[in-house]
Amino acid sequence: MLPETVSGQITGIKLSSFLQMIEMEQQTCIIKVFSQKKYGRIYINNGSVVDAETAAASRLEALYEILSWKDSVIEVKHNQVKRQNVINLPMMHILI
């Protein structure tokens, strides 16, 4: 398990693949995603997506919007996610 203070940026990997890895490792983190002039956050608790937000959307709508972005830069911040679980779907259901 990574320390809570670890963070970093990732490029060249599909967000969907990265989310699968986060799920397998049961990580708790905030994933910030940047694509061109767009920005969004995905909140992960013990490997499950619990919430997401963009400038224009929230919850599941925001998550699907973020997943559709091309050439994204992923930034990971490992810490306690203090968000209510508003996305109650398994990761494989989200990604299919």
C-alpha cells in the first residue's frame, strides 16, 4: 500500500486501464484528469469509484464524460476520500 502522501502524474495509459489497476490494488485516492482544457476528478475508496465531477457534470454523468476524453493526463493523490458513495456500480459495469 502506498503512503498517503504519494502523488504523481501519468501519461500514455488509458484511464480505463488505470482504473482497473486501482480496483485490483483496492486503492483509496483522488484521480485528477486533465485533457486539453477540460478537468475532472474521480474519487476512489478501496478500489471502488464513489463519486466524480467535472465543470459541467457530477456523479455518473461526470465519470462517463471523463472516461470519453482522449490524450488525458492522470494525476493521483493518495489520501482518505471523504465523499458519499453516489456511484454504486461495479468497475466492470462502468467500463463496459
